[in-house]
Amino acid sequence: MIFRCALRMQKIFKVFSAVFLANLFWASCAFASSAKDWQMGFQDAATAVMRDITSFHNLLLIIIILITVFVLAILVYIMWRFSAARNPVPSTTTHHTALEMIWTVVPVIILVVIVVPSFKLLYFSDVVPKADMTIKATGYQWYWSYEYPDHGNISFDANAVDLRDPEMSAEDKKKWRTKFGEDYKRLLDTDNNVVVPVNTTVRVQITAGDVLHAWAVPAFGIKTDAVPGRLNETWFKAEKVGTYYGQCSELCGARHGFMPIRVDVVTKADFESWVKRQTARNNLPMKKQFVTFMNKTNFVTKGEDAK
Ligand SMILES: [Cu+2]
């Protein structure tokens, strides 16, 4: 019985170490803009803030490991050295000034080492630098709505594209499948994406229209609450062209897991042409806009207005 149990433990240990090594390898070589299966650690940083968060996390990890190993080593040594068999007459020492000084001062030094990068990072991420553009994200049950006040008030809603949704028509499923191809990410892809230019400081204003939500994009190091009646502010400056994913990060109701965030970081020229396209769409007469919207979302498939 014991032998079989030991064998099983050995097997489990082998699987764990294989997974751990595979993850280490994965983390070191793959570019991740979204979460990956069996991922350990953070997604690759796309902004300076996220880079600082990652290195601060690594610093804390080293400190925590050193403390844990040190405490464990002392405990094991004490259990062995001062057991009743080895140490039948216990010491009666109750105070030791030097020792007490050390165990007070050393933790203070450790905290000072932590607090300096911690406050630096806190202010770096919190204070919005001079922004080149602003976008406003409003959380609703259960989608995000975006506005670009600096670009002729472009506005749109971003809904999750869920190809497993039984209510989505076969025609629409085909359309989205063709659009996304192999890259489709369920619960992360949206019908309208946030588009921003690369190397541009973007101020993000965040609020909500009904209940609490949170706008979070891990690769940017952003997680800001969306509170009804309150305007929160954060910022990012994406350094790499690419697609970045996030999700609502405040439990907001039944379909909380179905309001993803997709940010496409594009070149400045691509952004300008995207703005032109969006503005043209926004400037359509109201009725036509409505019809386009209804057609697009497939609420109306027949009837006069849809033509
Ligand atoms: Cu939400």
C-alpha cells in the first residue's frame, strides 16, 4: 500500500515538474497578448507600467522565497536540535537584547527595500502624464461602450462575439468565423475593437451606466473600477503593435464573463484611416445609422428598413 502510494506521488511529482518546466519555457519564448493555457506568471508587458509591475513582482517573489526558506530552515533545525531527546534540560533564557534588535531592524530594512519601488510604481501608474488622446469606456450589463472625444466623438459598443451562443444565427456564426479564422478567442474577442495608435499616451476615462464594472487589460497593467456616477481615470502608452485582451474584472451580474475588452494597437497611419472610416460611419444620417447597426447585429434580417 505504502509502496503504491509512493509510486503515485512520484508520478504526480513528475507531471508537476514537466508542466512547470514547460511553462518556464513557454513564458520565456512566447509573445502573449492574452492568457494562455497553463500560463504561469504575467502576460508580456506592452507598457512601461506593466514592465515595472512585473519587475516589482519578481523582486517581491525573491524576498518572499528567501524569507520562507530562512524560516523553514530555522524551524527544521530547532525541531531537530532542541527535541526532548537531544535537549532534555531546556534553556531558561527569556530576553536577548541583541537578538530582539536584529529581528526588529531586519524586517524594517526589508520593508524599506519594498516601499521605495512600491511608491514609485504607484505614482507612475496613477498620475496621468500629458495625454495625446482620450478614450472613454463605459461599462454596461454586459458590454463596453467607447467614445473618442478627441476624434469627432466616435462612439460604439463592443459586444462579445460568442460563437457558442445558441441565439446567434448560423449566418452570423459563419461571418464571424471567417473574420477571425484560427485567431478567434472566445470570451475575449469583440465585434467592435478599441483601436489606438502605438507609442501614444492614451488617457482612459472609465465609468459605468448601471452597476460596478472594471476595465482591465493585463498587458497594459491596467485595472480600474467603473463606478456609476463617477469618472475614474487611468492611462497607457502601448509600445508594440498588436492585439491585447482584457475582461471586466468586477463581478457585475449573470453575464460578467461575457463583456471582454479587445484593444488593437496599430500604427499611427492605420489609426488615422480607422478614424476616417469610423467618422464616416458616425456621420451617416440617424435612420441609416440605425439600420446599419440593426443589420450588423442581425437584430433585423428582413423587412424594409434592413434594405
Ligand atoms: Cu462588468
